[in-house]
Amino acid sequence: MNEAMEPGAMGLAHLLSQSSGIGLVPLVLLVLMSVGTCYYLLLKGWMGWQEKRLGRLFLPRFWQSRHLQDVEQQLQQYQPQEAYGRLAAAALAAKAQLSRRDGQAGLLILGPADEFLLRALRQAISRERLRLEAGLTFLASVGSAAPFVGLFGTVWGIYHALLAIGAAGQSSLDKVAGPIGEALIMTGFGLAVALPAVLIYNLFVRLNRMKLASLDGFAHDLFALLTTGSGVLNVEPSGAHPKTRATPVPEAELGVI
């Protein structure tokens, strides 16, 4: 009996040794997809943990400040590294532009001050959304394409296995089942790559939705604060929930989410 056809010789190593250059392409693609999935899992997990930690430090410091000037000085001294800080910096920069506008101002800065602040907040949240969604397209592509890449590898492996069996003149079940079952390894590999990518994608989509909802609420509070014109932040004695002197803006008016 040919040693290459013995059941003990079947497996991924034997499949690779019998594959042509084209047959190795699906395996290389699946390995790259798996590595990319692990990379984005670690990268976005670490970035999300950093954002959450820095956000917990920034928000109490922001709402415990007595004047907007104190917040501006803090943002000028320390470049914001998380979403709430970048959103506050964009809003304060827009308010500073409004205070300096004159008759030579461009079209973007002309018009009611409230609308200009709304545009600035919407643009800031749009930038945060793009930052949060970075890498999700790759994960979605892996989840949808990896099974088909594995299936292509299986079809190519079965094709070569049948050619080898036909050339050897061996058509018994034990001679056919081994190579065909060996080629199915690529389909299993494709599924093993796709399933984690889909789960990780769904996880980050859920986390991003919660993050954007939190940013939307902060944007409403920030807009209400800046439109009062007082520049004074009022916080309950417990410090659990910030309040401004203005009435909260309806969600439909801000429309950032």
C-alpha cells in the first residue's frame, strides 16, 4: 500500500505537501485573516480600555470645574487622549471662534451661534464614530469571506485528489475517502477563522453603539452648558450627575446620533 495513502499519513501536512501553488493561496489568505483578526482584537480591546479609563478620569474633573476657563486651561496643557476630552475641546474651540467672529467671517461661522455649535458637535462625534469603526470593515470581510476561501481550498484539493486517484487507477472507497476527507480540512479552517471574526465584530459594534450613545448624552449637556453663556458649571453635592442652568436640548434638534 502506498504510504502517502495510509490513514495515518492523512492530515494538513500531507495536504500541503500534495498541493500546488494555487492550492496554498487559500491557506495563506486564511492565516493572514486569522492574524489580522487577532491584531484588531488586541488593538481595539486595548484602545477601548484606555478610552474607558481616561474617560472616567476626565468626566469628574470636567464637571467639578467651576468655570469653563479652567477646562480650557486643562485642555491646552494636556492634549485630550479620549473621546469626551476631544468633544469638549471641539465645542470650546467653536465657542472661541464665535467670540472672535467679525464681518469677514466665512460662511461656516455665519448664522446663529446655536447652529454653529451644533455643527461642531456633530462633526466631532462623526470623527469619533470613524475612529471607533476603524477595523470593523476588515472583521466583517473576514467573517463573510473566510468560509468561501476555505471552500475554494477544499474544491481545489478534491480536484487534485481525484486526478491522483484516476491516474493511479484506484477507485475503492478507502482510496477515495482519505483524500476527499483531507481536502475538507480547508473548509473547517475557513469556518474556524470566520466564526471568531463575526463574534468579535458583533462585540465591538455593540460597544461602539454604547459609546456613541454616551457621547450623545455628553454632547447634549455640553451644548446646553455653552448656550447659557454663563461659563459656570453647577454640580449636585453628590457629584453623581452634572446639571447646567439651561434646559436640555431635544435629541432630535442635536441629531448627532
